[in-house]
Amino acid sequence: MASPLEQFTIKPIVPLSLGKLDVSFTNSALMMAIAVALVAGLLVFSVRSRDLVPGRLQSVAELGYEFIAGMVRENVGDEGRRYFPFVFSVFSFVLVGNLLGMLPGAFTFTSHIAVTFALALTIFIGITCIGIARHGTHFFSLFFPHGAPIAAAPILIPIEVISYLSRPVSLSVRLFANMTVGHIILKIFAGFVITLGSVKFFVLPGVLPFGMLIGLTALEFFVAFLQAYIFTILSCIYLNDAIHLH
């Protein structure tokens, strides 16, 4: 039986190279392209009719729009509306990537730290640039809490700087770890079902892990949404800090 970690192996589909640099089109890149295509296709086809009474696709698109708009409004305020397209794109990309990974035989690109860290680092750099562009050098007052005694600066400033620089790490590891662990557990219980259920004339031992597998699958769908939500809402909180210097 295949190892539970085999499902995370990146495999080239179209081998390509630039000198010694491997730029092959992989299964991970394919799933990311599919995720982008699905989100774009949903939004394009759902708003094409613009019916007063929305159909199913339009209802899904409007529900997603209102959900993210409310998240931005509550966590960033009115000044965050200009960044809504980016926040919506991040949530949609992560959510669809998580859900695609639940399909049998599909590849979960959000289970790779390279993908989640690249996304988190992009958000971190973008938010930092926004903060510096809006506040100039005053942005660095974020690293010294307002009202704190000056004598505490040698202690507080390094702590705040380290905490700030660790944001892309914590943001990426949280998503990567949850998706990876969840899929490993699903694979292990699926192996139990096959192994115990294949005992000749006695398949009853496979019933229990099969029931557990159903429950874990439902839980993993919930985790897929929850992790996309947490990833996005933390991005909004970081954006709020950069805009309002809280």
C-alpha cells in the first residue's frame, strides 16, 4: 500500500528546463491553474445574466461577495474597500484549492509549504508596502506600542519586530500543516478500510474505520473552508494594522 505521504509528491506533467533550472509544468501548477479557471469561470458566468432574481450561480457569487465584503468591512473598515478584489481573490484561491484537494486523485497544492509561504510572503510584502506608502517613516511606530514607557523600548521593539516578521511564517504554516495532517489522516483510515475489509469471509472490522472515514471526510471539508477563512481574516487584520497602525 502506498505511503500516506505519496499524495504530496510533485510530479512533472510537461518537463521543461531553463539551463539547470527546472521549470516543469507540474501537477501542483495544474491544480492551481484549475482553481483560477474555476473561480474566474464562476464569476463570469454567474453575473452574465444579472437577473433581478438571481439563479443558483449568481446566488453563489453574490453570497461569496457579501461574505468577503463583510469581512473586509468589519476588520479593515471603509478604507479597506479598495483592497477588496485582492482579499476576495486570496480567499477564493485558497478555498477552491482546499476543496479541489478533496477530490479522489487530485493534488492539494495548499498542502505544500512552498505554495502557502509564497502566498503569505506576497501578502506580507504587499501590506508592508501599503503601510509605508500611507504613513512613511511613521509606519515604524507600529513596532513600539503607543503609551509604552521609553525605557521599555529595548525590549518591546525587538519583540514587536520579530512578531511582525514571523507573520508570513505563521500564516503559511497554519494552512500547510492543517491541510497536510488532514489528508494524511484520511489516507491512513482509508488504508485501514482496505486492509481490514479485505479479510476473507469477515469484512466487519472494516466497518468501523469506514464510518470514521466518512466523519473525517466531512470534518476535512469544514477544515478546508475554515482554513481559507482564517488565512483571509488574518490577512485583513494585518492590513488593518498597516492602515490604522494599531
